[in-house]
Amino acid sequence: MKKRHFGGCACFARYLRYHFAICERPDMIGFTHHSLDVFRKIQKKATEMQTLETERLILRKLKKDDFEAVHSYMSCSETGIYLPWGTNKEQEARSYIDLAMTESEKEPIFHYHYAAILKETGGLIGGCRVSCDGSLCWVLHRDHWNRGFGTEMGRAMMKYGFEELGLHRLFASCDTENVASYRLMEKLGMRREGTFLEYRPPNKLSGKKYSDCFIYAILKDEWETQKE
């Protein structure tokens, strides 16, 4: 059976530098101007990070002791195929954990980085993020693909974004060749809103100079209708 790739929307340290425009304010590096407007409206709600729970997962803050598990999936060549930065080295994994921990202690919080813990074993099998600009992302260790964990993480992030943070719109992106990633977004009820041509570095299976990118999104009223 051909393995499916669930790393198209990973929330690693370099993603933040790659994806977000830099605002003039030095204390708001990583924020777009639109993000700041949204952030000001919801900052009273975004004051602390809650531990979340799904049927099979516990989603909690990252901590230093998570290094080995995080590095395991961040350094996996199969997981890194569709990531703009590919696989990560040890120091990059440590930097990501440090970044996520720092973000979780800010008041108010903008980026909510979660470690995905499998209830059955207590092991860390992936991670996900929801941000106050409405962006979503997730990544899963290759040993746990094709078991529905990506769907559980995605639904948990959507619920938290809409119900706890009061967001109006959530969105995510992936390489246009990452079929598993965009099918997952469709399973979550997200719509394909557009295609950005030659938007990102090429995936590791491509001989092209750039790769195209799909944008998917969902509005709060669409999400509420789907729940009924």
C-alpha cells in the first residue's frame, strides 16, 4: 500500500518565518497587518493555553523532554517530502520546541502549538497548531499515518479556534501534489479557495524550481452547519 503524506501543513519553527510577513513593530515579528487587527479583537480570550482531548489523543503544550519524539518525526525523510524546509536536524527540532514553549507563555498568546499524545501509550506522535490569524497546521509521525489521527487533530484545532478563540475563518495550505493533505482538509469540511502558482519551494519528489500551493478554508457558520 502506498503511504500517504501528512506533513504538508507542519507547524515547525521555519514555517513561521516562511509564511508570515513581518510587521514594523519589533515585538510583533511574524504577524501580518491583518493578523494584528484580528489579534486585538480576541486577545482577551487568548490568555492561556488549555490542554485538549479527543477520542484517542491528548493535546498539550510542548516541553523540553519532548525532544526525542519531536526530532523523530521532524527528521523523517518521508514526512519531510512536502515540507518547504524538508527534514530537520537536531538543533532545528530543539529550536522549534523552544519557540513553541515561548509562544505558550506569552500574554496574550498568538500561536497555540500542541503536542499530540496517544492515550493508549502516552507517546508523542505528532503536533498541531492554531493561530489567532486563523491558520491551521498539523504533522504526524509516519508510523501513525492512515489511522485518522490527523482528522482528530484538525477537528480539535477547528473547535478550539471557533469556540474558544472566537475566530470567524480558519485556513490551511499544502503542496498541490500532497493528495493526502488536501483530502484531509476536505474531510474536515474545508473548501479549496484557490491555488497559488509557484508559491513555495519544490517538494522533494519534484524536479521543478517551485511548487504550487492549495489554500483551503472554512467559516464558522459553515462549521456550525456541519456539526448539526
